[in-house]
Amino acid sequence: MDTGNAFVYLLCAIALDRPIMELKEIIQRQRETYLRQLTEFYSTRTTGVKEILLELNGEKKERTFKLYRLDYFEQVNGESEPTELAPYTYVSHPPVIYTLGQLEIELNPFYWHGCEFVLDKETNDIDWLKTWTKKWIDEEDKNPIDSNGFSSVIHNVTRPSNKENGFTFSVDFGTATDACFMDLIEEIEKQEIKKIRIGSFEMIP
């Protein structure tokens, strides 16, 4: 049995009410899978800029949700050429349930750069999410570059909306740490949310 299948088998064998440590381990695996692909992506791109921060135009929404970090940007013959990684794999596993305080967390397979959060409570209060986004997108570029050349920042958060299935938004976690992911879950728990679903529901059938 290879490592990937062994990991899925282990998840299937664990009882539904899992400790938070195992959640962190899955998050770490997803991040590592994405960063391996990003490292490969950067290996042939050496003349441009990584993780440059832009402010998107043409959308009527709060500035926080217009902030966007490109994976890669360069000038070629006087023309701008933004390039984004298109990841081809992720860590697959059955849906699993965790609890943090009063929060029930349903974790589905997801892509690190396109992770959707669906909260079971409709709300118009998004100040907490704007604060979290500002913290982890590092608008002032204060984060030191790590030994792998990464800035440890998220790349984008979509403006949340109230839909039939709940309050939803997506995060491109970029090169942010697994601690960033857990920080978001903890912020959600503070909002007295009872249940969240996490996954890449539009990207993974």
C-alpha cells in the first residue's frame, strides 16, 4: 500500500469525532501538496516577481476583497504577463467531522488555492473576516521571505455571500502556513457558528 492510500485508509478507520490534531495534520498535508506544485511551477520562472499584490478593479465591493496576490508576474517584450499555477492534485480523503468548542467542522477534500467555507448561519457581519484577511494577506509586505522563497501569505479572499446553503466565501491560501488556516477556523468559532463545511465544492465533483 502506498503512502497516499495508507493515509486515506487511516482516515476511514478513525471514529467521526476526531481530535483537532488530526485536522491540523490533514491541513498540513494539503499545504505541502500545493507547495510542491508551486515550487515546480517557479523552477522554470526566474525573471519575474512572485506573489505580487494587486488591487482588482471593476467590482463594487470592499477594498479588502479586491486585494489579490498573483502567483507570478513578469514583463516580456514590454507586455505584462501574469501567470497563475493550475494545481493538478490534492490529498483525497472521505468527508470527516471534527469539533472545536461548539463548532462542528465537516472537512472535505479541497485545493489549497480554492478552499470554500460554508457557514450554517446567514449574517451581514463580515468585519471579522476583513480583519482576518488584512492580517494574513500582508498588504505592507512585512513578512520575511522564507528559505524556499515564499512570503507565507494568503493570495485572495472572495467577498462572502448569503446563499441557500449558507454564508459562503472562498480562500486562496497561497503560501500561508497551516497556522493561518487554523486561525480562520478559530475566528469562525468565535462568531458562534455551529457548523461549517470546508471543501472545493465547485472544483472537485
